[in-house]
Amino acid sequence: MDLKTIIKIQTDFDREHKIKFDWSKKIDNEHIDILQFLTVALAGETGEFANVVKKIIRGDRSLVDSKGQLSSEIADVFIYVLKLSYQLEIDLEQAFMDKLKENEVRFEKYRINKDEI
């Protein structure tokens, strides 16, 4: 399944699940509150992922035992990234490719030349 299909599935899901908040509305200057809400939600989900990691590092849980919860939390993060991308009308695939090119240039100076080893 490609990213465009996943975004369509999420968009359709959001349109069907309106409660007090329109989960699928485009973000623009008139609906900037949606950007704020989704940003806070993304930070919250990222925090939940980090909290599981904290418990692993602290020794309360093992990585193996936490994989399911980590998977669930990172999926929540992914969902909010998808939502932000389509609601801001950002082509996430293109943004990724552009950023990859930037990073290739940026990190070129750190590349180890095998002839120097």
C-alpha cells in the first residue's frame, strides 16, 4: 500500500468520525485552531511513545515486552503526521524526497571515505 492510499484511508475515516471537532477540515487562516489542536495531539502521542521508552530505559519494562505498545504509539504519531500533511495540503512524499536531498548535501561532509580507513 502506498502513502497516497494510506492518506485517503485516513481522510475517509476522519470525514466519517465528526464529533465536536471536524477531523478532516483543511487548515487555513480561518481554521488555525485545527493546526493548534493537531500539533498538541501530535506532541501528546509523541510523549506517550517517549514515556514507554523511559520505562524501558529505567528498567521497568523490556524492549521485547514493550514492542506492541511502542508500535501502537508510533502509529498514533504517524496518523497525526498524515492528518497534518493532508489538512495543510502538503505532499508528504515530495516533502520527504526534498528533505532527503537536503540531508544528503548536509551530511556529505560526515560521509566516511572507505579509502581513508
